[in-house]
Amino acid sequence: MKNKTTLNRRKFLNVASLAATASVVPMSTFAQSFTPEADALPVNTEHNVTGPILNRIGEILEIKTICVEPGKFLGVGTEYGLDKNGHTVVTKKVMEPNRYIGWPTIVRTHTDELIVAFSGDRDGHICPFGKTQLITSNDNGKTWSEPRTITNTQLDDRDAGIIQTKKGTLLVSWFTSLAFERQANQITKDRYARIAEKIGDEAKKRLLGNWVRRSEDMGKTWGEPIRTVVTAPHGPISLKNGDLMYVGMGIWKDRGEVVAEKSTDDGKTWKTIGYLPKNPAFPTLSEPHVIELKSGKLLALVRNEPKDRTQCYLLQSESTDGGKIWTEMRSTGIWGYPPHLTMLKNGWLLVVYGCRREPFGIRACLSKDEGKTWDIANEINLGNAVNQDLGYPSSVQLSDGSILTVYYQAPKMGEPTVVMSTHWKI
């Protein structure tokens, strides 16, 4: 669905935000891990049938949960009454369940620290409470810190991209949404009606949009939010020359919805420079990711969701002039969405994506020729899932050449989502 002022993803999302920082907390280890040799992974049936992961290429080393957010406040089922003085008292206490976590991105910094950004502390997929949160690891993903919040506006802070620029600056991207007050989501609208009416039109106008924030001290403090034209789940990328390139969803001169935006000052200001051509054959596009190839060419993959759900193949476009002019989109033949691209040390191009058809899970595909062809016959299964609320995976290559991919999904049917990781190698 299109939004004429900002943009949106997946037919219900709007955008904007602001916030504060928090102090680093002690490291903790989550115990929900296993190796595929000893255990099987949950597959997508209502009975949680399990089965092995079999790949022609790609060896799974470990799959585990890296972030769970327990509930902190009173939840549904709590009952209240009045005492003799007319003051509210709790007559039955029920704590809220674990919180919903979604849409993570991972970065490996210049000092080998791993940082995952995500939208956390949520009631569910659509709610007013999303916050931009971070977890960190200094031992290649073996243990992770507790989550800390860096952005928490009155609106729903959704998605979370994170990169480190050539200068060493951390940059986090996100967008805000008012989907929780829309008529199309009647149950959600009724549930949060009192919250929506308290926000006010002025705050909605001020906070709604696409944003980035910068940290020049490795995340200890963060600058004020900076507006961007576009948004994408995994944010911009850092180019070899130090510039930043952001290919995302936006509206620019009515020329396209997939737009290229650039920063030449380390993310402080942004300028729209181009767009990916529209094509009537692909009417529903969203959530792109871009990468700079060794040849200098830019390659973007785009989520594609036509009415015929059997045709949800990632689309591809390239630019050889730094993002001003892009080729017509073409199908890659890779079924899934949304994409995240990584250049491996051996020159191979890796894309990871969610598979929201049975069997549900996280998938990966390789190209050995800079995206001219993709090895679809050897698609790699990085983990199965119990339902289709999953994905948004992103990857980094570790110093030993292995790969760490993070994503979100529910650990069991009916449970809130968590952030998980798959450690694997080719």
C-alpha cells in the first residue's frame, strides 16, 4: 500500500521517531541452543513436528536464541477494584507474557564487536510500543548482552538497520508507524484507542517519518534523529569511498517507490539521487537491500509480492553510476523476502531471506559471479520455523570465515517471537 507523504512496507506501515539512550548492562548467556547433530529443528506444523536440516552446501554449526524479553508489567487477566477510599487496587495479578521482538540487523564492527539492532519490547506485530534496541557480543556470538533501548518515541518504532561507517560511526536506521490506529486493523485499533487519542496530531506529524541516528563513541551516546526520504529493514550501507548509500521505500518526485539516497558526510545529511524503474509486471515492491560489488557496481534486491503468491521472487536491479540510474528489475528466481546481501571474503555474494511458505524458515543463496546468476539449486536452509511470522535475516562473516545470521521467529506455536542466530559455514 502506498502512502503519499512518507512510505510504507507491507500494506500497513507508516513512519517517524525520537529517543534517549541507556547504559550498557552485564552480559548474559541464553541457554536455548543446540547443534544439528544432536537435535532436530521445529518444522511448520501445528503439532511442532521436527525434522533434520539437510543441505548440499552449507554446514550448520549452531542455532540458538540470542534474545528473549520477559514481560515486566501486569498483563491481560489482571483484575482491579476500588478500596473503601475509592482508590484502585489489584484484586488479581497476572504478569504479561514475554515481549514480541522483530526485524533484526547485525553488524561486525572494526573491533570485532557484534551488535544486533531490532524493534523490541512489543505487544505484537502491530502495537504502539516498539522501541529500537541493541544487544552486543564480544565473543563472536557465544554470549550476548541484555537489550538496551536507544530510541523510544510515542509512536511505534519499527525495523532496525545498523552499520558502521568507514569513519567508525555507528548508524542506526528505523521508521515509525501509526498502523495501530488504522481502521483496517480494527481489533488493534480498538485495543489501543486510548493511547492513540493521547498522542495528538502535532506529535504524530512531528514524529512520523524515516530516520537515522549516529553514535561517534561506539553506542555510548546517540545524536538527534535525522530524517531520510527512504526506509528499508536493514538500512543503508557504507561504500568503499566512505559515502553511505540507502536504497529503500520512499516517494521522490512521483518517479518511483524504490529510491536511492546518498550521504557524503557520514550520515549527517542525505540527498536523493535516483530511483529504480517502475514495472507494471511488478506492482507490489518493498523492503530492498543494496550492496557494492568488488567491480564497483551497485546491486539491489527487492521484496516482490504479486497477487499470485507462487511468484514472490526477489527482484534485482543494478547501477554502474553510483546509484543515479538503475536497470529494469528482473526476477532472480529466488522465492522469499526480504533480502540482506553480504560480500564474502572469497568474492561470493550471499543473500539471506525468509521463506513464508511451507516449509517455513530462513534460507540463503549464493552467487559466484556478482549476481549474474544465483545458485538456486543449492539453496541453503538455515533453520525451520513453526509459522510465517519470521525472518528479516541479516549476516556477517566472522574472522574464521564462518557466517553468523540473525533473524526473528517464534520458538513454539503461540509464543511471542525472539531473536535467533544460525552459525554456519560453506
